[in-house]
Amino acid sequence: MTEPARLSRPNPRPYRLNMAALALIPAWIIVVAAYIGTMVWTIVISFTGSKLLPVYNFVGFDQYVRLFASDRWQVSVWHLAVFGVLFIVCCLIVGFLLAVALDQKIRFENTFRTIFLYPYAMSFIVTGLIWQWLMNPNLGIQNTVRNWGWTSFTFDWAVNSNLAVFALVIAAIWQASGLVMALMLAGLRGVDTELWKAAKIDRIPTWRVYVSIIIPILTPTITTATVLLSIAVIKVYDLVVALTNGGPGTASEMPAKFVMDNLGQRQNIGLATAASTMMLITVICVVSPWLYHTYFRRQSRRPT
């Protein structure tokens, strides 16, 4: 007697995958229309002479020539470079130091971690308003310290044309350092404890362990944090409007504010979209190496 042949059941996995792909169609339509479509439309409009309303009288690269000839755009790009370098470097340093401090198994670690991360939960508008009050000569830190008797103390960076950009840097560091701290702390908690034991046995100074061993291990985390901070730098707008409104004059002008002003107040859509396209190119230049290293390069290294 032979056992009856078992009835083969169809594999439900392809069916489930097809249903999942079908369910994602609306999301893909939104992505293509709302993101890719608007980006393409912005680039197209940047080659037109649009003013108050978008029109399709193509003028070639005239808007880009006007853009790079604009003193205000040049000033905003320079401010963005200064702000970006100081913001990213200081955030990485402060975030790393906070992560190292919390990694020492201190008491009330969860409380301190929440306190340091809390500013990141705020919007840049709230951050800008907080620091606008703190840097207000008549209401904030300067007024308080002078009331204590130190009448020569000054902290009017938000209204000082020479220091307005640095006021933005301070406010941005206060908000974003907590995010870097969280990323760095997760990376530090992933370091093998045997490395520390070996370093102690070899009597290697703690600072040397961090510089020569820990920081190289945290390179992927540092890269991710740098990319996130770089994108925040390029699109910074809320903080500028809330804290300095680009002033005094153009002392803290940024490309994102240049775009919004030309879209609204100046009613020059063509110039605004040209500036937006340049910002898009900058974002692509920042993100592309990270994407290549994180995804494509790793996939190419996998054994076949």
C-alpha cells in the first residue's frame, strides 16, 4: 500500500506580495505627483520668465544668470556656508561629548537624556522665538545681567549685524545637539566592551581610545548625523524668520528665505524656482555619496 499523494497547496506568498504592491499604488502616486512631479515642475518654471503667476515663455538660463548676479543671493550663500560649517561641527562635538557623558552609566540617565533631546522635539519657530527673547537687549539675558549690576555686559547678537549669523548658530546647536547625542549614544552602546577591557589592560589613555578606536567605529553614525544636519542647514527658514527675519538688513539672509521672499513679496516665481533648483542640486550632492556608500556599495560587496 502506498500513501496517498499529498495535495500540493498553492504558495500564498506571491498573492500576498501582489496585494501589498496593489495597496501601495496610491502611496506611489502621491510620491510621484507630490514630490517628483513638483520638483520637475519647479525646474521647468526656473527656465521661464514667470513673475506673479507661472507662465511658459522659456528664457533659457536667464534666471540663473540673474540669480548669481544678485548680491543678496551671494550674501545668503556665504551666510549659509558659515552657518553650515559652524552648526555641523559644533553639533557633532557637543552631541558626541553629551553621549560620552551619558555613556558613563550616570544616575538619572533617562532624565538627562530626555532633557537634552527635548529641544529637538520643538519646531524651529519655537526655538527662534525662545532665543529671540533671550537675545533681546531689553528683555533677555543682557537686561537680566545688567540688573544684577554688570552694566557693561552685552548679549545683543540677534540685533547685531556682525553677530546675527552666530545667533542663528547658537539657537540651532541648542536644538539639534540632542539628536546627535541620541545617535552617538546608540553607537557607543554598540561598541564591544572587550575593547575597553583590552584598552585598560594595555593602559591606553581614555582619550586615545576614543580618538583611535571609538570614533572610527562610529564613522557610519557620524556620517548619518552629518547628512541629517546638512539637509537641515540647506532648508533652514523657520529659525531665520522667527529669530532675526534675515536682518538686520541682510546680515542673516539665507537661501531658503531668499526663495520665499521672491515667491511672495517680490513676486518673481522664475527667480525663486531657479534658487530652489540650486538648493535641490545641493541636497542631491550631499545625499548621493551617503546613499551610494550606505546602500549601493554595500550591496555590491555582498557575495553572490
